[in-house]
Amino acid sequence: MKNRKLKVRAGYYDRPYIDRIGYRPSAQVPFVLLKGHWLEQANFAMGQNISVEFRENQLILTTQPS
């Protein structure tokens, strides 16, 4: 299977958060978007749960049994 190159972009959480001071808009966070038919070819089906493990300079995505 072909390797993919992605870019880490600036993103935002879906909702603002509330802390002790009150309502705060969400701050920028690192964001990576994964989508495409290649995910299905790699056995990542829609609706399937995955686990994400992280190590220095690595993210490991693993499918979970249904």
C-alpha cells in the first residue's frame, strides 16, 4: 500500500469550554485530518472504533473488535 503524507494544521475543539472564570473560546490545537478510500483499503471501516497509541514522533492507529 502507498504511504500518505499529511500536514498538521491548526484546528479548534468543537465547543468552547467553561472554566472557573467562565466561558472561553477554544484555543488553537494541532489537527490532522484522515479521510479517503485508502482507509477502507487498510481495513478501517466506517463506524469502527480505533485506539491511538502515541510515542515520540509516532501515532499508531489500531482497529478495535466490534
